[in-house]
Amino acid sequence: MTGVASGLGLLAAGGLGLPIIGFLMPPKKDLLTPNLVRGARTDEIPENDAKVVRLLGEPVLLIHQSGQRYFALSAICTHMRVCQLEWSGERQQLVCPCHGGAFDLHGNVVQGPPSIPLPAYDVERVGGELFVRRKG
């Protein structure tokens, strides 16, 4: 009987300790996901062009504007979240092929129907590599 009571006591103590250990551990995604995600080499994106890269599984347009200016914006339209945006070098805008919406290089809506701006991400250049900073 004493063995059974001791075993149940240990089991109960372990059950109470698990939430405390879980609280003290950092979130799993922070351990597995780097803060900077490689986007492309600088020579992979011609001037006034863009490349679709993946950031945490989501498509992001990495845009090379004239000179050494780079922008990274979500490639998912905020209107219905089912359409992938395309880069128009001629218009210098991200355009939605589904409903004709358009966004500028800062993610602002310039043509409806979308009313919500795009999430923008910081781009860092390290040597000849471009990295996109994920949101915290």
C-alpha cells in the first residue's frame, strides 16, 4: 500500500511540475526558426524586378528597385487572402490578378478593392546575400 501511495504522489508531483517547465522553456518556433531568412543573392534579382521567396511557409515578394534598394512584402492579397500578388515593374506596384487591386512598395493600397495594407518585412544585405527579417 505504501508503494502505491508513493507512486501516486510522485505522479501528482510530476503532473504539477510539467506546466512550470513548459512556462520556463522558450517557444519551440523561436528555437527552430531563425530571425533572418535567406531571400536571394543580389545578382538573382535584376533591377526593377522581383522574386518570390518563402518566409515561414508564406510567399513574399523580394523587390529590387533602382540602385541598391530592396523591399519585401507579403505576396498574399489582403482582399480575400486567396490570390498571390505579382510584381509589375512597369507600374512599380504589386498587383492582384484576381480583382485588380494594387499596392505600392511600402504595402499601401493604391487601388481597391483591398482596404488593408500588406505586411512589410525588413531586408538586410550581407555581402552579396539578401535576408528577410521575420516578424517577432
